[in-house]
Amino acid sequence: MQFEWTAEQDEFRRKIRDFLHANLPQDWEAFSEHGPASPALTAFAREFCVKLAEAGILFPHWPVEMGGEGLGPWEQQILAEEMWIAGEPRGGQYMNVNWIGPTLQKYGTEDQKRRYLEPITRGQSLWCQGFSEPDAGSDLASLRTRARLVDGNYVIDGQKIWTSYAGLADTCFLLTRTSDDRKKGITIILVPMDTPGITVRQIPSLIGEGDIHEVFFDEVTVPESARFGEEGQAWEIVAYSLRNERLGIPRFTLARAALDRAVQMLGEQGRFSREYVRIEAARCAALCEAAATTNYAVVQRRADGRTIGAESSSARYATVMAERVVCEFVVEFLPEVLAGASPYLKMHHQRGIVAGIAAGSAEIQLNIIASEVLELPREPR
């Protein structure tokens, strides 16, 4: 298969690159080490995304009726690729663009759309997603955070963990339990993060300052109108949201850019002539290309208007494999970069080490691939 971008797509990519060149500071590579959820990068992203919105390239793939340009899935892919190669200067607002906005448009009430979509389109809103819990990571059906309907209000008690952006977010896309049914008992509530009873604690980590948190809900009370969709509809909504999220995070482009940077450094040091190094670099490049091809196949399904199912998990796992081998290549042959010799490669390492966890763990993706793509039996016959 011969794949080529159209002239219009090439021009769109140039437009984004020109914007990044004009609007990222000269010390951006060092600055991006702060992490996408750090106070410094979050503050930068709030200004940067306003500029993106004013330039018409914050959400160009959204339908015109939502305020977008009506461009297609390939333009969304190009936008995401260029942002990730640059180290994702949108910070947590990439979630707004990829899945929160479209999910609000599809499932939200008119009041919810009016309240939440406008700040998103201005580039002035930051969300977090309250999914994982101490005993319910990728197995969302095991979650225990509970919401009780009392006199027209939901009263929420429970705990979330590994919640990105929670320390600075405006709103939480919160999964709660409203009945004991494993799947049909889960309901989404949109909770302002300044609601009394919410406590956020940062979890120290290797992936950047302020990136993950514990969030505690103690008698948190919100009106019934904060419910998103119907009670018990969360499983359907989350499945729709995650398909958008997973395809909107082309980590393989950052991995390939990091690999190219590492090969350049090794060449300048006279260390790339070793056969073993070249073989390992080729293996990394092949896996990056495989991840790109697998993701592009899914993007084409979306462009053709076809339903996207478990094949998105295949694309997700291919990306995880690419990220892992590039991280391992850098650690083996250029360990000094993690001490600051290359801010870009250090930034990639911070992003790369969570590739198998964010947006659903790699192990869960393998289970989905086994059961829904390969149709393997769950029990030995």
C-alpha cells in the first residue's frame, strides 16, 4: 500500500507547524519537562489554547454546528501528531478536544452544553476524569464510589486514584455507582472541582510534577441536573469517549521523534556505527511504523463512517509497544539524557513510561484483542 497525504493535508500540517514555531517559547523543550499537568505547563496551556482557538486550530475537526471547521478525522490526526511531537503544549486540554467536547455534544442536556462547551471552545477549561479507584483500575465495573439521590441532589462518597490534572481541573467527569449492578449500576456525574467535600492529594511520581492524584469525595453534594446521561448509561458513554481518547493520542509520533533525536546524538558521538545499536534502532523504527499503520487503519474507518470497535485496542497496544522499545533504547544507549543531557528525550521518557497505563492498561487491551478481535475462548476447551 502506498500512503500519501493530500496537498490540503500537507498545507494543514504546515499551518500547525508555523503556529507552533511562532507561539512556543525558545526554551520550550526544557520547559516541557515540567509535565503536562504541572502548574507551570497548565498555566501556559491556558494561554496557548486561547491562541489556538483564535487561530481556528483548537478543534478544527469538530462539526460546524459545534463551532469547528468541519474538517475530518485525518485533520484531527495531523493536529494531534504535531502537538505530540512538540510535547503536547495543550496540556490537559487535549482531552477537551478529543473526547469531552464531542461526548458533551452527543449525550449532554442543552443546559450542560451551554455551560461547558463555550469555555472549552475558548480554550479556557480544564477537565479531569474520575475513573480509576484503589480496587478498580482498568476494571471499571468494580468501582465503589457511590452517589445517592437525596431530595433532588446527588450525595457522593468515595475515592479516585491516578487522576490526571485533578489538582488544577475545573470539572470532573466522574463515574459513580448508583446501584449494585456491575455495569448498569454506573452513572456519570459532572462535578465542579471546587464543590465542598472534595480533597485532592498529589501522588509523587517519575512522570512529571502534578500529573497524578488521589481524589476523595466526602458527602459531596451536587444537583440532580449534574447527572450526565441517564442513570446506568455510563458504560455506553465511556465506551464512546474512550474510542475518541485512544485515537486522539498518537504517542507513536513522539516516540519516533525521540528515536530520531537519539540516533542523531549517537551519530554525533560516533557511537551509531556499532551493528547492535543500528539493529536495535531499526527495530524501534519498525515498531513505530507498525503503530502508525495500525492507527491509520482505524482513522480511515472513522473517515469512512464505519463503526470503530475493538480494533482501536490493537492500535493502542501497537503504540504501547513502540513507546516501550524507544524508552528502552534511550535508557540503554543514552542514559545520560535522563539526567538532563537532552530535555526532549527526558520529556519523552516521562511521557513514555505511562503509555501502558493511560487510557486503559496494556493488559486490558490484550484481553479485548483476544476476546473481540481474535475471538479466542475465555476458558480452555
